[in-house]
Amino acid sequence: MKQKIVKWALIGLGALFVLIMLILPLATVLVYALRQGWETFSEAILDEYAIKALNLTLFTTVITVIVNTVFGIFAAWSIAKFRFRGKQILTTLIDIPFSISPIIAGLVFILVFGRIGWAYPLLELWNIKVVFAVPGIVLATIFVTFPFVSRELIPLMQAQGSDEEEAAALMGAGGFRIFRKVTLPNIKWGLLYGIILCTARSLGEFGAVSVVSGHLRGKTDTLPLHVEILFNEFKLTSAFAVSSILVLIAIIILILRNIVEYRVKKRGGVNDYVR
């Protein structure tokens, strides 16, 4: 009896916390966005600057996910399947974006590619603009989200070992064929889970992007930055309307994540490596 009371008390506290900290704020965003009617809502989300910000956000997210997926697989494969000096150093470097503030990450790119950076003379020579331009936004987002794919794959690959790959190699299969026929099928759900997490983080990135973007309206403002501008201009309804786009995207991503996690658990055993 006592265990049941403790059990339901903990469940109730957990549900109350989720309700207060997550569900109510998200519901408030949607309610506030529609409080002046659908016409005002549609006008805010179809605004020229809102559409440009959404396009830039989606473009940045697509590039970021592609880059981080490719290099995340490479990093996970090298760490999990091979022995070499400096492996621990590489693993530590992968975790750096988790341990520093996104604001600091943005400042790093300013110090490297900005007018005071060592790379600026070379960039100016080739007429390449990174800071206060789209390339800077993409690079900052890639940096912040780099660990998500690799960190999902590393423990999964380590747990699976390399016996199957070695057996395929002994049978004469090439490296790419081994990856396509042996490695990829074993990691596909973990890979998809990492991609979903990377996508969610890329869509909502604010700190690093805010530093390197320069806030050029209609040019370097992503959707989160556009929301900030509307809020600072006291256009609260428009700010919440645009925010609702991010909320709806987040809900869709959450549903996809749960589907993938369910599929992973259904396969058995792999759920220990999906966080």
C-alpha cells in the first residue's frame, strides 16, 4: 500500500511538473497567437520578413543536418570501430559544443572570421563573407548541433562491436559495401533518432546565430531571431503567432521522435542507447 502511494505521488508530481513547465506555456503561445482572430494570425505568419526568416531557418537546418549526419557517422565509426592514439581526445572534442555556451560559440566565429579575425584578410581577398551573412549562421548552427548524431551512434556502434564487419571483410566485401549492407542496417534507427534531435536543435538555435547574424532583417534573421525582433517592437500577437510555427514544428518532431523510439524499443535491446 505504501509503495502504491509513493508510486502515484511521484507520477502525480511528474505530471504536474510537465503540465506547469511544458504544456501550459505551449498552450499559452497558441492561445495568445489566435486571440485577435485568424486574420491577424495569418497576416503575421505570411508577412514577408516572417517567410524569409522561415526559409532561412529551413535552409540552415537542411544544410546542418546533412553535414552533421555525414561527419557524425564518420566520427562514430572511427571511434567505435578502430583503435588509434588520441581517440579519447577526439571524443572530448566532439563534446565541446555541449559544454560551452552558444553565445561563446558565436563569439569564436566572430574572432575567427570577423574583421578582427585572423581569417578575415584571406576571406576578403576571395570576397567571401562569413560573419553577418548566411555562411556564418550555417557554421554556427553546425558547431552547436554537431554532437547530436555522433553521440547517438557511438554507444550503439560500440555495443554492436565489429564482428559482423570483420566477417564481411574476410568474405571479400569492400568498405562501402560493408557499411551499406552491414553497418547501416544496424544503426539506422539510432541514426534517424540523432537526425531528429539535430533537426529540432537546429530549428530553435538562437544564441550562436544571434551573435554571428548581425540581425539584418530579411537577410540574416532566422525564425527565432524574427520572434525576438517582434517582441522587442511590442508586437506581441505577431511574435506569438510566429512562435506558434516553431511550436507546431516541435510537436511534429516530438511525434516523429516517439515513433522512432518506439520502433527502436520494439527491436529490443537498443533502447538502452537511445536517450
